Amino acid sequence: MPLLEVVYAREEPLPVERRRAFACEAVEIFRQVLGTPVGRLRLAFYYLEPEESLGLLDAPPAEMRAQQADEPTA
């Protein structure tokens, strides 16, 4: 039984309509490409805050910028 895990990081969780549309497309792709019978695919969505992924590099908080400014550069 195939399992598709979707991990995404963004400001807000995906709306249920977008997740439902993704799930419908995933079921069809798995059916066509792998021959997975309808109802056999398992799908899990995992939402991450941007700070829990590489989004934490986008804009460091003010105290981080102050610490970085104090660090010597090589």
C-alpha cells in the first residue's frame, strides 16, 4: 500500500479545498503510473511553520541580527 507524505512550509496552512484537489490528482497519478487501486493510496499532509524549515533563514529577528553584527568575520 503506497504512502504519499506531503510536507509544506508556508505562512498559513493550505485550505482544505487545495488539499482535496491535490489528493484527487495524487490518487489518479498513482492509479495511472503505478496501477494503485482506488482506495489503496495513503496520503498525509504535514504543515510546518516557515521557522521550522529553511524559512528561518529569511529574516532573522532583531536580536539575531545584533549578535551577527558582533561576530567577527573570517
